[in-house]
Amino acid sequence: MKINVLILVLLVVPCVSWADDNSDFGAKPLQEYDNQQNKLILLQQFYDTARSKALDFKMQVDKLTEENRKLTEENEKLKTQLKEKEGGGN
């Protein structure tokens, strides 16, 4: 019985000390995975923000384009009226 305990101690102690030396053996892949997940989350947030800003910008461009179209039409009407007025006054 004492020999079995001695053999067990002789086998377990080196294994435990080896496990302590390599304690990050299982943690490194998990840490890498967490780092990759965090990077993916940050990229997704960046993409969402960029997409949102791009959509806002497109809406502003569309609004300004429509406003420009209306002002151009109004300008053409005023030019026509001015030409008629000048032509009628001469």
C-alpha cells in the first residue's frame, strides 16, 4: 500500500508541476479566440457606423439634389419671365 502511494506521488507531482508550467496551454487559444471575437465585434461596429453615415450622406445628397432641381426650374422660369419682360418693354 505504501509503495502504491509512493508511486502515485512520484507520478502525480511531476505532472502537476508540468501542468503549472504550461498553465497557459489551454488559455492561449481561448484568449486568441476572444481577441478575434473582439476584433470582429469592433469591425462590425465600425461597418455599422460607416454604413449609417453613408446612408445619412446619401439622404442629404438626395435632398440637396431635389432642392437644386427645384431651384433650377425656378431659375429657368424667372429667366423666361425676364426675357419676356425685356422683350415686351423694347
